[in-house]
Amino acid sequence: MDVLISFINSLPGAFGQGLAWGIMAIGVYITFRILDVADLTVDGSLATGGAVAALCISQGWNPWLALVMAILAGMLAGLVTGLLHTACGIPAILAGILTQLALYSINLRIMAIGSDAKTKATLALSVDKQELLISSRYIRALDLTNPLFLLVILTVVVIALLYWFFGTELGCSLRATGANQAMARAQGINTNSCKVLGLVVSNGLVALSGALLAQYQGSSTVDMGRGAIVIGLAAVIIGEVLLGKVFRNFALKLLSSVIGAIIYYVVITLVLRLGLESTDLKLLTALVVALFLTIPYWKGRYFTKTVRKEAGSNA
């Protein structure tokens, strides 16, 4: 009973984490599902977004402006990955690794700006000293200070903007590039430019998520993005497996990634309350992703054939 009560009390925090990471999952969805590109820049660009936002806020900037600066920093990281891939001919997965590796050092430098140190691994934020948009301190508040309200609004705005963008000619070109590059080129689409644009948009969203997480948890750390790509993939896959047949609309598919992130953090919270050590979270994440990747494969390989055989015998 104590475990159940503790789990229920932890649910608001799980929903808050899930919504913040859900915006990152939408960014992963763009590269993983729309562009069909494995982008590992995510682990670095999420920390970059957090570092830039934390730096701006600690220097007295408006937190909304700090979000904008974080998004621009993430878009720049995506641009670098895109140019390494398209202009330099480096495979996408390796280009992402190179950018991610470089961002580790850059993030250390960013958080040290304005201090005597040359590098800094952590930059703390306090809702008492700085103006923050969201804070986990108010996660159970029954007023507008609760971070869930703003996170829901931002999620809806992001999905609405992406739904509009991917309905434009440029957005359709980007989707065509991911679906069939050869056909897209035959239609006169510059597939390299579309790849770069997709990576820019994706990492801009990832950095936005990092900026929100830094405020939510009260600090930005150089390692806050470690394993982010796996969490993003877990959210996308969970959403697709559980809601894929129901959510057909493009906007709903983006929403399913956010719901997948929430479910992921609810499961993580439950498992932690049952006694799993926090050091085992990476193992649990890997198992969750492997499980949800396996389910569609097993379903198509074994259960579909069974149904077809039964249909054939009845005929």
C-alpha cells in the first residue's frame, strides 16, 4: 500500500518529466520517422539547449528570450550535423556523433561564461533567485504556477506549428525526401537541403526541451543529454505501438510521441518505487526500447501468418 501511495504521489512529477521530454521526442520523430535518418546529435543538443537557457537566465535575461536562444543554439547544432552529412559526405550517424562529441566541450565552455573558471559542468538555477518559466517545486500546485499548464500549452503549440509546416510545399518536400530520395530528386527536390532543414528543426526542438528541463529540475549539467536519443526513441516507439492504429493523423502521430514519453516516465517511476536502483535506469530503458521494437516484428512475423493460414483453410 505504501508503494502504491508513493507511486500516486509521484505521478505529477512523471507527467512533468514526460511532457518536457515529449518535445524532444517530437524532434526525434522528425529525423527517425520522417527523414529516416539516425541522428545522434540529440545527446549533445539537448544539453546545449539547457546550457544556453541556464546561462541566459543566470545573466538576468528574460526566460522566454532564453528559450529562443536555446532553440537557435540547437538549430545551429543541427545545421552543423546536416552540413557534415551533405556537404562533407559523412554518414548521418557518424556526423551526429562528431557534432555530439564537439558539443560536450562547447557546453562546458558555455556554462563557464561569466565566471572565473574556463569550464563548468553544472550551472544551477533557483526559482527563488531567477525568473523561471517552470519549476518542479510547484508540480502539485493547483494554480498557474504548476509547470504542467505551460508544458501542455507549449506541446500543443509545437504540434500545431509542425502540423502547419509539414502541410506546406517545403514541409511536403521534406517528407518526400524521407519517403523516397530518388523519387524526390526526380521531382526536382533538393534532398540535401531538405535533410539539413529537417536536422535543424529537429535539434531546435530538442534544445527547447533541454531549456525546459534545465528550468524544471533547477540546473543544467553537461551530462543531462546522455542517453537522450534512447529515451526519445523509446517515446516514439511506445507511442506507435500503443496508439499507431488509432492515431492516423500527422498531428496525432506527433502527439503519440509525447504520450509515449509520459508513459515511459510513468513506468520508470513505478519501477523505481518498486525498489529498482536508479543506476539501473539505462538497462531498463534499453529493455523497454528492445521490447517495443520486438512487439511489431513478432506481431507481423508470427500472428499475421497465423491469421492468413486460418483464413485460407476456411476458404
